[in-house]
Amino acid sequence: MQRYLNRSGDSGVVAYELGPASIAVRFVDGSVYLYDARQPGAQQVDDMKRLAQAGRGLSGYISRSVQQNYARKLR
């Protein structure tokens, strides 16, 4: 996984891994969730990938727009 830059300094996200049509996100509590084109959907995954690479806004986006709509809890 790649370290999340956390440019705002207060993110709940610590790392992420990009797949062709998915993103896995590790949170500060150690949990890892997979989001894919099926859940929450391709557009949301593309938005999450963009925010992850920018290092800003990913945690807030997940809280506001995705919530519990993940494909699978990995850890």
C-alpha cells in the first residue's frame, strides 16, 4: 500500500492501493476496505483515486458520499 499524504493533517486514511477498477483504503484504526466499480460504483472509485493521489479529501469524501457502501472489508 502507498502512504496517504494527508495534506490536511487530520485524515482518518493512512494508506491506499489502486487497482484497475478499485481502491483499497487503510484507516487509522487498521481496518482496510475495498471499494470497486460495483460498490460504490465506477464514478465514486475514480473520485476516490483522484483524491488519494492528491493526498487531500479522501476521508471526507468517504464519510459524505460513500459511507458504508464498500465492496468488502479486507481487515
